[in-house]
Amino acid sequence: MKDDFQLQLLKKALLEDDSLFWKKRELQTFKQIKQELTVYGNIILKGSQIVIPSKLQKNIIRLAHKGHQGLVKTKQLVRTKVWFPNINKMVEEVVKSCTACQAVTPYNQRNPIQTYPTSTHPLECLDVDYAGPFPDGKYYFIMVDDFSKFPFVKKVPSTNFKQLKPVLDETFALFGLPKELKSDNGPPFNGYELKEYLSSLNIKHHLITPRWPEANGRTERFVKTFKKALLCATINSNNPDAEIQEFLINYRSTPHSTTNCPPYQIMFNREINNFLPTLKNKTFHEYNPQTDIDNRRKQNERANRKRRTFEHRLQLGQKVLCKQQKKNSLTPLFDPDPYTITRITGSQIEARRREKVIVRNSSFFKPHHSAQSPRPEYHPSTSLAPSRSSQSEQTRAPFPTTPPRSTAPATAPLRQDNTEDKVNSPPNQRVETPTGRRPQRDRKPPSKLRDYLVEL
């Protein structure tokens, strides 16, 4: 306290009780609570709380944050013993800048699902993926047409390019070359041979955002449906491959949820003959591509409301933490070593850390709050009046907190905002509750409860 000019001035004002001292700008923070302040030896108390010098304030908060309790708990612990101006705001700054807490705290952010236009005709774009491996060691290579939602399924012994090339050659020979092939970033689709093969056929290879299968959601959804059908076929039959073909017939002849038309009808412009009886002269309905866009937009809007999605607020050059794969029970949710954002393409974020560059969806990142520079010392020429910039910063409340249910008698209650402490009401002061406008009812016991008069 001896080296703190502000507290020395405050001590002198409390001891001499001179009104001129309280007009100084350095003491305006304490003026409203001067009735609660007392001098006890070389320290100043606010009730039973010690008023901490500015040099020691952040050290006190770091001591209270040992064990990495949350924001509310740290505030409660600090205010049981000490007090200083803007204590809530400084606790928030220290806790938010704790790298360990940032690495283990969840951060839920999902961008809204966008409704993009589909292809203009069948086989313009194919979404591909693998299902497996299954107990026999084999895989199923799956292709879904972006326009018609027509699925192609082929069983292959492995995922290497030598087994994939004959399947692609056969499909392209039957239906022609697509303009685009969309896949994930897995090893089967990230090799040099596939890249050269597609380049030689003038087919664009669209790789989705790494570790974000939702970008290829159509194929992922069909893979889930296909695995269920394969599991049922394994239970019901000794020949699951034959039942898989029956599943494909029914799937291709069932109206899709977004197009309202069977994939086979959109693909070949005619109805498929399946296991059900069909009229010969049945009316044929033309497919309207706008139906698919409208239905997908409605589905996406429902999903966005259910998941409470919102646009990310990441910016170029911003420091961020990235989610990491959980290796064991002590692996933090986020990598504590921050990255710097170098490119933003919609919800796809590219970040760099030294020589390492990663590309992820925006939901993998959370802003990194670094420790701020220490506050300047108080001296006679320093004004305590907040500037416009500081006032605007105080209006932000990124981490709303809930006040505790009960506090110690000398502990001021916690608040959700960052404003300074208000004057506590004097003890033993009764607060009268305002009376309502409605008149009070005259209450009396009913007549049946009165004493009876008995005549003799």
C-alpha cells in the first residue's frame, strides 16, 4: 500500500475526513462507498474485505483461479476476502485469458446449413464414398447422383485405386463422363493416381473440408441407410448380396424426400417396374428441379432452428484454438497451442501455426484470448475518468454470469455486468414495500362461528 498513490490518497481522505479530498478525480471510484471504508493499521477495508493495491490485483485473481474454477466461482472466492474497483471485469479478463481453461472448455458454434443449387441434369456431379470394411474384409463403393439422387453401389475387395478404376470405367462407359466428382479427404480419394486419372478425363475433383462429413451429407446419409439394409439382409438371408439388389430396386423407385420423385424416374425419365403391380396407362408427371431446392431449403431451416446455428465471427489474422482428436481421457478438447487464421472461405477456415497449415470447418475453432498488458500505475496526473473507448468496452458482456444465491454480510453481490459497485444500503434500514392500489378487504369470521345466545 505504501507504493500505491491512490490508496495513500484514499487513506488520507478517510483519516482527515476532508471533503476537498473526495473531489479529486483519483477518489471518484471510492466516493460512493466511503461510508463502508475504514482504515485498519496499514490496510483499508471495505466491510471485512481488504482493498487491494493496483499492483497486486491480478496476482490476487490468479491465486483465486488456482485449480481453474469457472468464472462465477472465481468471482465468489475473490470477493469473500478482497475488493478493488472493477473487480468483476478484471476477474473476467484473467479467467478468459487462461489458456488451460480455454483448451478444455467446450465452444459450440455451427454455421447455418446453406441451400446451394443442384446440378442442372443427371450425372453432372457424383458424390462418392466407401462403406466398410465389413467382416469379410471387403468394401462397398457408393456413388450418388447429385441431380436425381440415384445411387450406384459396387462391392470391391479394397479401397486402392487399382480396384476403384474398373468401377469408374464401367460407370462412365454406361452413363458418360460427369463434370465433377465430390469426395472426402480420406486416403482412398487423396492419392496421386486418382488425381491424374480424373484430370486425364477432364473431371473436376472436389475435396470437401477435412473432418467435416456434413459437406458430403447426401452420400453420408445414403451410406447410413445402406448399412442398415445390409445388416437386415445379413440377419434374414444367407445371400445378403441378393437382398441388397432388392433394396436398391425399392430405393430407386421410392420418391425422394426433397425431389418428391423416384430417383429412377428423374435419371431415365420413365417409371421403373418393381415388385408392386402397376397400371399400364398411368399418368407420368414431369419433374420440376425447383421442388428439390424448395424442399431442401425447408429442411435446412428446420435443422438450423433445432441446432441453433449462427454465423461464425472469425477474422483474418485472429488467434484461435483448434479442436483435436481425443487420444486418451486426459486429452484436452482444444489444442492449447494457438493458430493464426490465414484464409476464410465461407465456413471453411485455413489456419497456420509455424510450418503447419490446417483446413477445418469454422466449428472446429474458438477465439483465443491472450493475457493483456498490465494496467498503468496511478499517479497524480492520472485521471480515473473512463474514456469513451473504455466505456464502450464495458458495455460488452461476452460471458454472462449468474449471481450467487447468498453472500457473506460484508460481501457485495455479484452482478452480470462490468459496472462499478453501487452503494450498499445501510444496515438495519427497513425497506418498506409499496402498497397496492386495490383496497384491503375487511376480513371477519363467518356468522356461524359466533357464540349462540341461549334463552332460559
